[in-house]
Amino acid sequence: MKYLLLLPLLVGSLQATQLKKLERKFERFDIDKDLVLDTVEWLQTQPRQNSVAKAMFRFAWADADVNGTIDRVEFLASRGGKVGGNPNKAEIFEIADEDGDGLLNPEEYANTLGQGKSWAKALRQFAKKDKDDNYYLSRWEFGIRNNQVVVWPPFFPRL
């Protein structure tokens, strides 16, 4: 329920020009015109330099009622998915770890890189990080130090 009760207040604090801009953006993002954004629509509209994991982090923040979609009010209240900032390494790791085994395989690791990154480049980067050559990256190999933890949101949609 993150900030569900604050939605009207958050939307009300937008200036008229910001509101119109965000409403036009929502209309562009809503590819199938069903008045909600699902994860597929969300990912298709994210900048190519953003990783899938970062995009899903922002999706989770914007999805105030945690129903797997972002409606117009949630989109406006989250300022188009900008509320929540950027995920830390631990949050990126958790989102990318699709099977929840605490390790990243190459496919999961690729979701932590920019969407425009080639598969060959992702594999090379993965091989450099995989210090024990077991074809998986641990939290340590991924670069998580100082017991960094996932703070918020507690729910991340699985990729």
C-alpha cells in the first residue's frame, strides 16, 4: 500500500503544465489503450540505457496498489515512474534474480545491464565477474559490499 492513501495529494501537487505533460506521456505509453500500463508496455517505453532491473524497480514503486499494473493516477503520482529514485546494487540483484536462488546466471545478469547491450558483450562482462567460474554470480561477485540490503519496495514483479 506504499503511498496509496497519498495519491490524491501527490497528484494535486503537480502544476498544470507538469500534469498535462505526464498525461500525454501516459497516453503514449499505454500501447493497447486499456488505461493501464503493464510490465510489457512499461519496458517498451523505457530508455535503452536503463536496465530491465532498473525499469522494474521504478515500475514497482509506481504500482501503489501492487496489482501488477500502473493506472493513470499511479502514473501521475509517481511523476511518470520517477518517484523512488534509483535502485542500489542489492535491489538490482534481487530484481534480476528471477528464480530467487541468490545467484545470477548469464540471462539474469543481462537484465542488470542497459537494454541496448549486446548478448556477446553481456557474456564477456559476466565472465569477468564470475571469479570462481561456476557460471553464476554471487552477491559478492556482482559487487554488493557492506551487507547492502533491499530497503523498499518489498514487492518486485518477477521478470
